[in-house]
Amino acid sequence: MTTADEQPVAAARILADHGPLVVVKNGADGAVAVHDGTVVRSAAYSVQTVDATGAGDSFDGGFLAGWLGGADLAFSLALGCACGALSTRRAGWHRRTADAGRG
């Protein structure tokens, strides 16, 4: 039996049998990724949440911007967590959370 803290890692390891990279988002508990057998965790960022609408999509955009831009897995995962957290500070969807390099 796994503890609640171990469940995302266990799920990611199972899914990693079917592909080279797996990312499991875990809301306020951050995220975990498995790439080529290596497990990386990122803590969630603490923000005053107003509405979580779009947080997962914002996480995905941040993670992919880092990963496809050549960043390492730890940075990409942290970037995803940051983008997801920042997107929750206002109600509903909004056009711009942040642009890397443009403040």
C-alpha cells in the first residue's frame, strides 16, 4: 500500500512503462515527472487562489515551454507549477498570466 505522498510517483512509474516522459499534476501538492527512470518532484507555489479554472492548461504551457525550449526536467516542472499557480490568482480565464522574458 502506498501513502498519499507516494501515489503520484507510483502512478507516474506505471505510466512510464508506456512512454519516455510522464508528468503527473497533483494540484496544491505540486507535480512529479518520470523521464528515463529518473523521478523529479516539484513543490507547488503558494498563492492566494481565487479560481483554479485553467490551472492545468497553464501548467501544461509552462512545462512545455521549458521542456521544448531545452530546459532540464526539474526547471520545466517548476515552471509548469509556477504558471499553474499564477493562473489561479484571478477568477476565470484571462489572456496573459506571464510572458517569459517580458515581465
